[in-house]
Amino acid sequence: MTADMIFCLSVCPEQCRVILDDEPHGDVLAVIEEKNWQAARRQALALKEMDPYFYRDGWGWMKRVESGML
């Protein structure tokens, strides 16, 4: 049996993105306990805290830009 790992979703201000990692990179949005990072990413996609962000392969989550606002 594989032990679960602890991951966190954190806002990295230097890179303007949310990162899923085993250590924080800024303000923590959520902590996820899962068996691997793929399962943690699936769980992250369902979190309400992630509504303001969209996922970009290889980069992580980027802040959504609302239309009409610059």
C-alpha cells in the first residue's frame, strides 16, 4: 500500500501562477493529500478555490482575465 503524499496549491507571485508542489511557493490556497501528483492535480481541478484560474499544461494554473477588463 502506497502512503499518501501532502501537496499544496500555492500562489507564486514571482511567476504569477498557482503551483501544485510538495512545498509552498507563496500564499497557500489548499492542501491536498493524495497518492501521487496526478491524483492531486485531478482533485485540484475540482476545488472552488481554483475557479479564478485555468490550467496550462507544463506551466500550472494562470489567473483568468475577465473580458472587458485590462
